[in-house]
Amino acid sequence: GAVVSQHPSRVICKSGTSVKIECRSLDFQATTMFWYRQFPKQSLMLMATSNEGSKATYEQGVEKDKFLINHASLTLSTLTVTSAHPEDSSFYICSASFPGLAEYNEQFFGPGTRLTVL
Amino acid sequence: KQEVTQIPAALSVPEGENLVLNCSFTDSAIYNLQWFRQDPGKGLTSLLLIQSSQREQTSGRLNASLDKSSGRSTLYIAASQPGDSATYLCAVLNQAGTALIFGKGTTLSVSS
């Protein structure tokens, strides 16, 4: 399957700082990338969907000014958690899909980023 | 609003047992259903993807079935091994292909 990477894998920051997480599709051009958040023992919850070159679409309840998403190229999407607080501590996972698998709409997932806000 | 439920939440079995994990969803209008494996602190590994028009998919010791009309899917694991210990997530993709909705998962522990 297609490979999606995330960086960093783990980040610890102080409350009030901003953190950027990168999601890269390594061997294909991803027209669409998705960002999910997973709290302990909970489901993955979709935060937003981003299409290359356009603004992200946020799910209800997700603050777009707090979670800034940029999908500037077909291989890179970034999620910036602005003014992070302890309640933002979570596991953030991205996924990507591309036209070649349009028939299946399959998403390929990155390894995730563990964010801890002190 | 689509909701995905997985039962049981946790399961412990001795090595060699066959087992079934259950997934149910409230809206049968889905594009596909996917089973994933997640190891602690790690990302997702796709196991099986079943299109809405399909009834089952098989990969090695894994077999997943889909009954779209009743909103149910099962993941059958044959001859379980300690290496199968992980959390198994079920997810359905809406018909528009825009939203993947996950269950909370079943955490499986296989003892040797």
C-alpha cells in the first residue's frame, strides 16, 4: 500500500505554544488529506478534510482558528495547533487518498503524532 | 448521524483459538467498510476493505463479512497468535466517500 509519514512522532510542549505536525505522502500525489484526533480509549474522530490548494473543511466542533491546516502541495499537509493547552493533548493521525484509488476511496494512514501539552 | 459500535470492547483468548469481532453501524448507506489494526501508541494498519457491494474479504487468517442491510460486519481471526494482540478498529465510509467513521475498537489479547 501507499506510504504516509508524519513528523514528529512525539512532541511535548508548554501551554500557550504552537505546534506544527507534518503529514507527507511518500510515493503518491494525495489530492485529499484527512486529520483525525484520538483520545485514550476513544474512536478516531475526523477533525478536517483538506484538498490541495483549497481551504480545509472542518468538522462540527473543531475550531478552525485553533487547528490551522495547510495543504500546499500534493504530498504535504500540515496541522498547526495554535496556543496549545493541556486539553489538546492527544494522538493526531493523518491519512491521504488519491485519484488512482478513487474506485475504493481508500485512505492510507500515517503513524500518528503524540502531542503532550504541559 | 452514522454511529459505529464494536463489541466486545476487550477480549482475551489463549493462543490457537478462533475468534470473532463484531461491528455494527446505524446507517446502511455506506461506500465501504474497513477493518484496521492499531498497536499501542501507533498508527493504523489496514487489514481488509469491503466494498458495499461485496459480502466478504479474506486475507490469510482473517476473514471479514459485511451485511449492509442489517448494518453488521464481523472480523474472523483463525488460529489466533500472540502477535495478533492489538486493538482492532472498524470504520465505515459514507456514500459520498468523504467521511470515515470509526468505532472505539476491540482490544484483543492473545496469551501463549
